[in-house]
Amino acid sequence: MNWKTILNHALGACLLVVAVEAGAASFEVDTAAGFNDRAAKLQPGDELVLRNGVYSDWRLEIPCRGADSKPVVIRPQTPGGVLFRRATAIRITGDHVEVRGFHFEHCGGMVVNVLGQRNRLTECRFLWCGNPRSTFTHIVEIGEAAHDNRVDHCHFEGSKSMSVGLRINGPDKTGRRNRIDHNVFRDILPLSSNGQEAVQLGQGGQGKGGESHTLVEFNTFDNASGDPEFISNKSSRNVIRYNVAVNCNAALVLRGGDHCLVEGNVILLGGRGGIRIHGSDHLVINNLIADASQPGILMPAGGPGYETVERCLVAHNTVVNCKHGALAFSKTPECNLLPKGNRILNNVFVGREGVLLDVIGSTDNEVKNNLFWPTKKAEVGFSGTGAVQADPLLVGLGAALRPQSGSPVTARALALAEVTRDRLGFPRPFGAAADLGADELSAEAGPRPQVELPSVPLARPPFDFDALKGEALFAIEPGKPMKGLVALDERGITIQDGRLTLSDTALWLAEEVPADFVAEWEYSPTALSARASVTFAAPGRKGGYTLGFGGARGTSPDGLVTLAKGSPDFIIADGHDTVLPNDKRPKLPDPKLWYRCRLVKRGGHSRLDFGRSPILIWDDTGRVGGPAFGPGALGLSQAGTGGWRNLNVWRLKTQLVAEVARLQP
């Protein structure tokens, strides 16, 4: 017999609601202290509910332990009803805990650290999270020796550092059987030359992490281009399958480790190739790769930090119209340990340029029964034995690209014990012999297996800043740099060749700008300690939003861009300073160093670019610091001394409202 008793009473600063049903209890809290106190006492089957609201800088510990059939559930009052911000960090040290349905926005550093066993993080949203000073931390990290955990159905967008990572500090501390599935990684753009991988499985270039048996499946990577590797595998015995990657200027990389399975992935419009292989005894099978700007599959030579590619099976892949060929080996003077003993079997290689199969830089390969179809400027290269040179009769677009009935791929494959199904899970072979490439055509007459790939994201045009410019509202004219500006203290201003040099002072546009506008300017600090800021949407030159950048942090650049709301001290968002990053030591003053800034504002949406890199994006929904600001003044402020030039402001084109609302590239 089920029964429920609800008891409301005050407990310190938090609200406690107890609901008893079949021996389990539900508790409701609204403070960090109340959360931590209750989380330490939860029992199997209990539920901890956090009241809807906006919470900043919370440090939460979850040490409780559920059971196999009775996990502890921690959730918001309603899905997405809790917004965590800034330095919020959650540590899950307990076991059998499910954290579900939270929204994280502009949270820095490591946001969720999973250190226990059999825990689950699901249905959470991470917008513009990560460490703004370093691209190498994990937003969500599964810690060393943490086993059987799951991160699923989460959304990561605009990550400033690595999104999901498996921390490995040696083979004896390797977490095993963790699962990363059904997540979306979107619009992750590079803030430095390294870091920001969407998924990282271990650290160290030569796979010293041991055997982790991690499963990465059914994830969507949409413009996940923060690092040359959108998946970076650096441990062994992992399975990476059924993921869809579109328009990523990155590759799926077996960076280290051995004995991994890469199967059934769809990689389209890849800017840095499809799959790159290092290490030994990998199976790369049944993948569809199309329109990469580098070879679809690359097997480089080994060397410092890179394992030699040995005994790998590359079979039943379909690679179409990739630049520089379908599959290539490579070597450099530093990396000259030649790949050897690899098998290239039953693939379909189609291309318009380059060498479809380039084996230069490798030895002892087994190359058999591949189909080649070179067109235009392409050539076959090394065909091996049993090759077919014919049009595979491909039809369909994107993930639906496949050979049609009557294709010469039919029943031409060698039998492989390692390949028993095609990229959608149909049995292979269905007839006397398997088909070449990633699709088993004849098997589609049989029952359909339960393999549903993620939907391919719709194509989106690149963010075009210049197309947003409407009516010109303000410009610094040559020879008249002060026209239209109001100085609060003219003693701190000098003018030379159209350059405004400000010293501990501020300038404001004489006229307010509308709620929706586009602006650009250039700024150059004259000393490492100089810090600039731009205030906008400030009615009567009060309040508004304030962007701050530059300045020093000890003896190095500050490395941080901040956005404040209402007061310059109320920081609502931050970003990575790509002009003066924290890992550089520039010698200032440097007259050649300029911040080239671009700002778009529409209602509560704000986007700041340095050059063409989006540094800070904020979507003001009115949940933080009151409603979004509308029209108001725009001003330049200077701490220390800095130069300003080419300040221009335009009204936002009204016909582009829908496009600007997206604000992402």
C-alpha cells in the first residue's frame, strides 16, 4: 500500500519538505548549506529537490550512497528551473547518485566532478561554461578510479575548456566502464591552439592511462571545433560508436591507447579530417566520412608523444570527397616510426582530388577488396589486390548517403570475423558475402535493428558580423576624433592621427544608442597593467552592461574578459582573453598590439568578438540582476593609459532579427 505524508517546516535558512513513500523520502532545500547537510544523510531511494532559482558560487558535496535499484535522485523543482552560475562546483563522491535537470551558465573551472561509482549526470545544460583562463580543465570530469558512471542527454554549448573528460593518472587509477552518450556538443570555437576537446578520454600523448573500457556513443558534435580533436582518445579498450559530427574543424582522434573500436560514426563536413589513428590493434569499421578538408582517415607515423600505428583494421568504411584523398599514411622528420602491419579491407573510397589511398610512409600493409572511384583530379594510388574501380552509385545526402540498388559494392567483401553488422546495425553478411563500404544493402530487407543515429543538425550559415550593420549612427571621423563624444575629464585625453589616448578617464557618446545595435572599435594598452572597459545600454550614463578587458594579474596578463550588469562589480559572465592570454608574457607597450573588438546587442543578447573569435556571449533572460537593459548610452573607460581608434556604431538591421537572436556562429 502506497502512502505519502507531506510535512513543511523551517529548518534554518532552508525549506524542508519530507515525503515518505515506500520507505523513501523527498527533501526540498534552497541553500547551499541546507543542500550539503541533507546530501550527507540521504539513503537509497531518497530524493533531494532544489527549489527553483538562480544560485551563484555554490560548493556542493554529494557523499551519499544509493543502491542498484534505488539510486539517490537530486533534481530541481522543475526541469531547468535551477540556474547555477559563476564558481559553482559539484563533487559527487558517493555512489548510485543521479543528478538530473540542472542548468549551468558561465560556470568556471570544473563544474561537476564525479568521483564515486555508478553515478549518473543526465539532462543538464552547460552554456558557456569552463575555465576562462585555461582551456585544459574539464567542465564535467569523471575522476581517477571512478567506475561505471554515466553522462547522458546533456547539452554543452560554447564551452571555454574541455567539456567532458576522463581523468587518468596511471593505469592503476584508471576508471573503467564509464559511459558518455546521447549528449550534444555545439558551437565550441577555439580560444587557444590546444584544449577544448569536447570529449577527452585520458591524458598523455602515448596512452599511458591503461584500459578504461569507456563507451562513447550516440553523441552529436555540431561545430565542435575548439581543438583539432573533438574526441581525443588517450586510453585503451574504448568503444566510440554511432556518433554524428557535422561541420567540426576537428577530427575523431585515437591519440593514444590500443585496442579501441571506432564504429558506425558519421562525420560530415569535417575541417580537419575525419578519423586520425595512433596506437595499435584498433578496429575502425563501418564509418561514413564525407567532405573533410583533409584525408578522411589518416594514419601518421609515430615519434615523440605519438604511438606507432600497428596492426589496425580499417574496414567497411565509406569515405567520400575528402580533400587530399580518402586514406593516407604520413610521416615527418620528427615522427618517422613507420606504420606497419595494418589491414585496409572492404572500404569504399570516392574522391574528386588527391590520392585516394596513399600508403607512402607505411610498411607491411594488407590492402584488399576496396572499391575506388576517382573523379576529376583524383587518382587511385595504391589499390592492393581484389580492387574494384567503379561508380558505387551513391545516393542521398548527409547521414543518408549510401549505395543504391545495383551498386557494384554488393557481395564483394572479404569475410571478417571482426565485422558482423553494418553502420546501422544490420547483420553482415546477409547473403553469401558482405557488401563493401559501411552499408549492407541486402540486409535491409530483414528486420530493422535498434540503432537510431542522432539527427544531423541543420546547416547554419556562418555568423556574418558585417551583414548585421544597418544605419550608421556614429563614427570617429578622420581629423575629428572628438566629434559626438563627451569627455568627463579632458585632462586625461590626447589626440593624434585619429587615435584617442585615454588616461584614467572616460568618454561617452553624446547620443544614446538604440536597444539593438552593432559596434566595433580598436584598443591598444600602453602598459600591461592598463585595463579598458566599454559600458553600453546605460540610460542616463548609469547602470547598463560593462565589458572589461586587459590588465595584469601579478606579472602576467589578466587573461580574463568580464561582463558586468548594473554595477561594474556585479560580474555575470566572463571569457578568455585571446589577445593577451594568461599563458603569454608580452613585452608592453607594443604599438602593434590591438584589440579588434566587435559587439552585437539585441535585447538581452550580447556577443563580443576579438577579431572573428566569439569571446563572450550572454543571453540575458532577466533571471540574473533584473530585466535586460534596452537603449542607453555607450561609453569608453580607461584605467591606466590606452589608445582607442575606429569606433563605429550601427543600428541593427531589422530584417535580421531572427538571425541575430541565435548569436552563435
